[in-house]
Amino acid sequence: MIDMSSTVPQGPRAAANFAARPQLGLRKRWAVVAPFFSICIPQYNRTSFLLEACRSLAEQTFRDFEVCISDDRSTDGGEPDLLAYLEQSSLSFAYQQRETNGRYDANLRTSLSLARGKYCFLLGNDDSLASPTTLEELAAEIQRLGPAGVVMTNYEDFATGAAVERVRRTEIVGSGPAVAAASFRNFSFVSGVVLERESVQLHATNRWDGSEMYQMYLGCRIIAEGGRLLNIRRVTIRKDIQLPDQRVDSYALKPRIARCPVEERRLPMVQIGRLVVDAIAPYPAPRRLTEKVVAQLLLFTYPFWIVEYRRIQSSRYALGVCLGMRPRNLLQNVPISWAAKLRLRMLYAAVTLGGLLVPIKAFQAMQARLYSLAKSRTARGQVRAHSPLPPASCDLVVVGNRGGTNVGWSLWNASLDLGIRAHFADALEASRAPAFVRRVFWRMLGHRPPRLSSFSAELVRLCEQLRPGCLLTTGMAPVDRKALAAIGRMNVRRLNFLTDDPWNPSFRAPWFFQALPLYDTVFSARRANMADLERLGCQDVQYLPFAFDPRLCYPQPADPGESRRLAADILFVGGADRDRIPFLAALAAAGFSLALYGGCWERFPETRPYFRGYADPQTLRQATAAARIALCLVRRANRDGHVMRSFEIPAIGACMLVEDTAEHRQIFGPDAEAVVYFRSIPGMIERARWLLDRPAERQRLAAAAYARIINGRHTYQDRLAEMLGLETSEHEDRNRCARPLSRV
């Protein structure tokens, strides 16, 4: 194991006391009692730049924040000007001058110790916020997406306005050691990183002073222990403030060393691998995770600095940097197998050779593309990463497909909103195999996932470790009969939310029919399945409709130019089932402009011209808002009475033309109260024309359907509370908490 001894007292209470220890020169004015954000700024010299940063804070439309500045014994004489500005401004602030110069990591830790807000927003002293609405927009995104341990945002260059996308989409990434290991490189630039304040102060340590990456340690530790990582694709920072006739000190401005000797030069970068490994060490992690962390460092971080020091100094200086990054330094005290060490030594040799030989101009020409590649690898690593393994126990294990609009992912996020200790097991792991293997298993072995048995065994081991009160699986979850029996013997309540019709020939699977009767309760999203499930031998069958995820489904009109591009008379989102083709073909033949999103519409000549591909949730929100009518069709092969879009469309705020079913009438009421129904293709065309001729009526219907769904307790949080028998209040908001889930 790595030797991580420290002079900081160990244990949660000791660490918190250490973080809050008072020091010399504290000035404060706390105008906000319990702020949402604490803007934490480690300050050393650069006071004129910090004043500009503070002006960008004073301009914010969002006022629920405080400014926490730790000064590391600055020598530029600017402290009186800074304090005068803070006293005269309307900012709530705390200013601490440290007793001694402790350098960056200790200085950042002191600024964090001053914080009282829910979240610590980290800001460099020469960076500013991107706009006066930055904090307002960011707070709205965090509140919409739910509680977070870490929030990652983007930034742009102050001088050029060029945006740097360290995150490429707004999403809930998840948590756990693998997510931390896939994300650590995003912490290298401190500004725009947001950390949950209680966790920050709990994990305070001076072990990594000198690494210049204290924020990386904290972020990785919080994610590894179970704090959710949110990626928010929003520019929050303008990097490197520009002032006339002034510039900040930088490694790039240091004079070139004449006759530079070749000697080992250890940059703080050499500590990053050990720092990340230490951050995730207390938590169960996948095999070879340490090797992957070091490999990322060698592949994506190390080559940039070789070329950079060749550019600003010399090849001899860069060779000294390479000597400092030798594996014996990089892997010092890192617990890793001899085979992994051999692979990393080979990688180090190859990257070193390439970094020393590649032409500098060629590397610079490729740099933007290489950065894009590195970030795409980070995103793919986050997608593959497992969700958290809580250190002791949990109340609920959710099995489903990870990310996007998948129901299991929405239910897991809902569990966190309800205050339930939950673990997510990604069902896609059961299908991890080469494509031809998956096809053989699917077509010849009864729609069986290739890793059904091993995934089921892993789930049993997980339940033995965590001892949850409930196991909740979604859809045709890859859990076999043997595993469900073993989990039942642990006194774990076994629930399934059946999102598809297992009697649909496209999904019919003998192994799943054998497993279904082992569930204590099966919740079906279609009434047509209930009698079949009872005949199959299921003990308790209950009807439970779909819902909407408020993190994904809400009104979001696009800007005028984008709205014109997305506009259509009628929008449909969903797969191109053969029984749906006649409906859309008839609308096209009748002269309506269509927008079709989903799978396989391009395969049919009648619908191919209107196919717009697959779209992320933001595009679907904007496309739904831009369309005059949103069409809602059920899936006949699934014997649906309603579909997921039955709740998602009204939550986004669109006017709906809905296939007439008993379940739809139960949800929306009589015809023309909140939606317009149709029973046939001619009826659909007639009602569509009627709606297009009546803009005011479309607006009224959209508002009525929105109110009916939003106020009708139709979120996945509501559905989860019903499945688990939790007590919730009608008057609590969408982030309400319920009593903790008890063991059954």
C-alpha cells in the first residue's frame, strides 16, 4: 500500500476540526446566512486581477453566495485595495491571511475552510465568471439535476473567447472509484470546479501539499465515496484576465536557461498518479484501475509537457522532465502488479521517444484534435465506469441500463432525491461481448445476454456485501432464477418494474419467464400483461404507469434560429414499428411537415425524408417545443395502453395528438380537456388539421396537459415511492425527501 501518513489528524471529526481551525487576519462580512455557493479563491499576489474577478462576482444576478479568499502572505502590497473594495461592495465575504506562505494546496485548503455554503465554487485569482447570469444559471442546473458531490463546467479564454470543453454534454455521470479514475484529468484547471462543501471539509488533508492538485484529490475522493458527478455543458469561467500593461507570472515567462544541464526535473505532475490512487483507495474498485490511472497520465498529460518544455526551454530541459517522470518515480509506493509495471514502462518509453522527436509545429497543429480525442476518451471512460459500491450497506440496489432516458437510471436518481442509500448495477454489463457473440446469443439462444450467468452471480455477491432492503430491476433485467432465489434467502425484497411486454415476439425469452415468478412484486406498465403474469405464477402483480424524469423533461424552447430549423407540423419520437408506418405515411401524404426521431425510420421510403436521426434530451426538448403538434402512438406489439412519451411530451409543454386508449383517458381525462384523441388514421388526419387551424387551442391544451402531469404526482420519484411504500407529502417539492427505506 502507499504510505499516506500525514500530520493532519485522522477521522471525520478531526479532519473537520482541522479544516475549520482559525488563523491570523480573518476579516468577514456574512450578509448571506446560509449561501448556496461559496466562491473559494486562493490568493497570492495578482491583486489587480483578483479585483477584476471580484467585480464579476459583484455583477451576478444570483445573490445567494459568499466569497471566501485566503491570502498566502502576498507581497505585492495590494491587500488594502482588496479589503477596501470588499468592504464597499455588497458582497458577503470572508478574507483570511495565512500565518505563513504554504503555497497553492494549503492556500486552497484554507479558503475552503472559510466556506459555509452548500457548494464550494473554485475560482482562480486571475479568472472571472463568464457573465452576470453565470451563478443563476448554474444553480438552476444543479437544482434541476439533483444533489451533487462534484460539478464540472467549461471555460473560455478571456482574450480570444475560444471555449474549452472539458465536458461535452450535461448529464449525471454517476459515482464510484471507476468514475473518479475516468474523470481525474478534468480537475487540472481549478476554476469552474464545484464541490459539495461538507465533503470538502470532511476530507481536508495536507498529504498532497506540493502536488498543486488539491482540488483533484478532493474531487476524486468525493466521487469515489459515492458523491454524484454532474457534468454541466456551460461556460462558467473566462480564463486568464487581461489588464493593460500587466501580466501574471507563468512558467512560460521564465527566462530560457543557457547551456541547460541534463538533470532530473520532477514536476508536480509526477505525484498525480499516486494522488488519484490515494483518493480512491478506501473504496472497492475494479481490477487494474490503478494501471488505467497511470496510463491516462502517460498518454494524455505527459506528452504535452515534454513538447511544451522543448518549446519554452530546450530539448535538454525536456529530457530532464522525462527523467523526473521515470516509472521508478511515477510508481513509487503504488500497489501494482509486475505485469502492469512492465506495460507502463513500455508505454513510458514509447511516449518519451515520441515527445522528444515529434516536430513542435506538427504537435501544435494537432493539439486541438488531440485535446478533443483526450476528452472523448474521458467521456467514454465515464460511460463505462461503474456506479458506487457503498462502503458498508445500502437500502436499495437498482438494476437497469445506465444513462440517458433509461427508466432504471431515472429511478436510481429518484432514490437519491428521496434520501435512500442506493447502488446502481448496469444491466448492459450482462451484454458485454463482441457483436457477433451477442447476435448468436440473441437469435439462437432465446434472447439470452452472453453474460447472464456471470452478471447474476455478481449481483448475488453484491447483495451479500451490501445487504439491501430491496432489489429493484427494470424491464427484462438480466437476473436469472437461481440468483433471485439466492437473493430472496437473504431476506431482500425483490421487485421488477416491467417496462416491456415479455410476450412480444421481439423480446420473448424463456430464461426471463423462468425468473419472473421469483419476484415478490411485479409492477407492470401495461394492464394487458397482468392476467398473463398471474397465470405465469407471479405472486403479486400491480399496475404502475410510466412517468417522467424532471431532470430530462421540462420546457426548453430553442433560440429563434434553431426553432426554425427544428420546426414541423407534427413531431414523433420513437421506433419505426411496422404498425406505425401507415400512420406517419398517411400524415406525409396529407401534406403535413414531419419530424421523426428514433430508430429505423430511414429504412422505409415513406418516412425516410422526414428522419432526423437520434437526438439527445436537449434536442428533443427543443424539437418538441418547436413542433406545432406532438403525436403519441402506442406500440401494438407491446399491447401498450400508454408509453413513456405519454408523460414526457406534456412535461415538456407540447400540444398532444394522442391515440385513444383507456389508459390515456385515465391519465388525461375526456377528449379536448387536455389532449385530443383519435382512433383511426382518417380521424388522426382530421384532428391534426383541426389543431393546426387553432393556435390558441393548441396553447390551451398544452398548458392543461402540462398542469395535469406536473401536478399529478407523475415523476419517477413518485413511482419509486409507491413501489417501496414510502410516505411522501403532497406539499413537498420535487426534491422532497421521504423516510428512509427500511429493511423488509
